[in-house]
Amino acid sequence: MKKIEILGLDDFKGINVLPGFYINTISDHLQTSHQHIERPHKHDFFATMVFTHGTGMHTIDFKAYQVGPGSVFMMSPGQVHHWELSRDADGFIFFHTQEFYEMRFTDELLTDYAFFSQITPLDNIVIDDRLLADFEYHFKKMAKADFADAKAKRHFILSHINQVYLEIARCFPSGINLRTASAYTARFSAFSTLLESRFRMEKSPEHYARALHVTTRHLNRINRETVGKSTSEIILERVMLEARRKLIHSDGNHNEIASALGYDDYAYFSKLFKKKVGMTPSEFQKTHR
């Protein structure tokens, strides 16, 4: 099977382009830059999509969401998605790299936001007309940022991106928004970053606790306080998400996939997968392919 395509910002030509940033209307984006939206693909950047018109379905990491006016989708690098949209679909869309955002803010990480966390992904919300009008205002200001100085333009755009993100964060239930969850936010963010780089080989909560210089019990407390899950649950969910992605979008056989995720015993991996996903790897692959 052909490996899933990974799209970068260089694959798109939008409005008012700055290095590391892309912005466009959804209708123009679909016509000029992204015609084959029905094909599953990934991004290597962070994406925000807000719909003002149209209907359809948007599938992100095996979850299907209804699209309609007010639908907002937030996506992190590596998430697999595809669309099925009506011809009148429109709205606005912007992408940026991690560097574009985090070079400006020394004390803020994108993964501090629940909607950009690979651990607790919250990919879709629906906003009301008032907030939709506010978002459209921010989009227009970003699209028309006609500063001659690139640095000033970048800071101006980032100020509007931040307002959009903070408004979206307020739409989530308390206890899920990592920005305001608790004093444990920074610790949880560090754990999330470490997990993303090591989950394929390291499954032990003790390993992550040692790396973060805390006790296993305290790390568990941090995770439960922040997202309501134990360290072990978070690790396993991240591993199983990657397993599902590989089963659908890679050429490796099941043993190779298990091995790539740190499981030399395929029978154990298969049993764990079925317990978590509700079907065997073979059943899952057959269903979703």
C-alpha cells in the first residue's frame, strides 16, 4: 500500500504568505491548493479550520465529525485526516509551524492547548454566530496584515492567532483545557513532549517519572489532575493511536508494526490492541482499509 502523503507548508500558496505561515479562505484553498481532500494525508504543521458555509464529513484519526457552519477543527502535525465536503463549503483556514509560534513566546507551548495535544486530542468544536463573527474578524486582519516590516507583520499575525486560540480554549470543559487546568500544567507539558519522542520504545511510567525528576506517584497525580487519566492510560492510548495509523497507512506487516512500536511478542501486542480498540489488528485493518 502506498504510504500516506505528508504535506508541508511549501505545498500551499495562500494569502499574505510569511515563512512558516499560511492563510486562505477554505473555498480558495480547496480549488487552488488542495483538490484531493478525499485522500488521507498528514501535515507537518499546526492547522486551524473554521467553516462558515457548507456541510460534509471530516475524518481525523479514525473519528468522523459532521461539518457545518461554526465547525472548528484543530490539528497537530502527524494526524491523519480527509474530507468529504459539499460544493458550497467555505470559511477560513490558517497553518503555521511550531517554530513560527514558539519563537515569539518563550513561556508558551502549542501543546499547552488541549486541542493540540497528541495525548488528549480535541479535534472539533462548534461555535455560535457571535464567536464565528469574531473569528472572521481575526482572519481578515491576519490576511490583510500589510506591514512592510516582516517582524512587525509576524507579531501582528501572532497576536490574532493567540486570540483565536484563547477563545477556542474557553469553549472546552474546565479540567480539559491545559492552559488553565492547574499548577501541574508545565509538568504535564514536559511529560507530553517526552512521551512523543519515546513512546515507541518506553512504556513504563517509572521511566518518564525518572526522566522528569519526580516520583511515579507524583507523575500519576499530575496526569490525573490535568486530563483525568493515569500515566499508564496515557502511554497506552498514544501507542494504540500510532498502531492504528500504521495499520492503515503503512506497508509493514503486523509483526513489523508491533516491533516498530516496541513489542517483540506479537501475540501480546495483538491481545493488548484488541483490549484497547475492541478488535484485533487484522479486523481493524480490514474494516478501515
